[in-house]
Amino acid sequence: MPKKAVRVLATVVILGGAFITLLATSMRENVQFYKHVDEVMPAAADWYGKTLKLQGNVVPGSINRSRTDALSYRFDVKHGESVVTAYYKGVVPDNFADNAEVVVTGRLSQAGFQVEPDGVMAKCPSKYEASTAPNLSPSQGLN
């Protein structure tokens, strides 16, 4: 094999290896897992420090605001039989309330789930509930 071909092949192998290593490293750091609370909490220690999106419902009566900082919240999120306490500092969505279905983004620790800024998303239940309007034929109208 000529020297030039060996150099080209070596360059391609080195650059390809560097690119794959860089890609793998950057992807590993930015991975986010989407899980329900009951998928994570039974083996919580396995999830400590990993970025997660946790889905569940806000436990009624668990929403607490700090007395000294109106933007600091503590609330419980439940799915199935598992519950996690979430800590959040920021503005919550308008539809954030007891029983609201939420997805929180952050990191799990022994102290609870630390929600990142803008990491609370509450789903609007009206999109998923059956309409309570009476069934009207087109000729009846809504007078």
C-alpha cells in the first residue's frame, strides 16, 4: 500500500474516532428520561443525579408556598402508589392545582425532586374530559 493511502486511511480513522467519541460524550450528558413517578421511586437511588421528566398528579393539599419567597413551592407528585416531593422556584402554570396532571423536569436526590427553572408543565384536564354539554341536533341550536 502506498504511503499516501496509509496517511489518508489513518487520518480518516483518527477523525472518525474523534467524532464518534465527541458525539457519544455530548449525547450522554444531555439524555433526559421520561418516566412516571411509580417507575422511578421504587429504585430511587438508581436515578439520583440523572435528569428526568417525571409524570404524575399533584397530591391534593400538598402544594405549599414559602412564607418568605412567594416563588418557592413544595408539592407532592403521585402516580400509582408512589409519591415524590418536588421543590420548585419560579412561576407555576395557571392550571397548576390539586390533582393536576404534571410533568416536572429536574434531578432526583435523597431530599426529593429538584425541579429546574421552567420545569413544571401542567396538563389541561379539559382537553381529556368528556363534554358535559347536552347533545343537540343541528335544528335545536343553543338558544
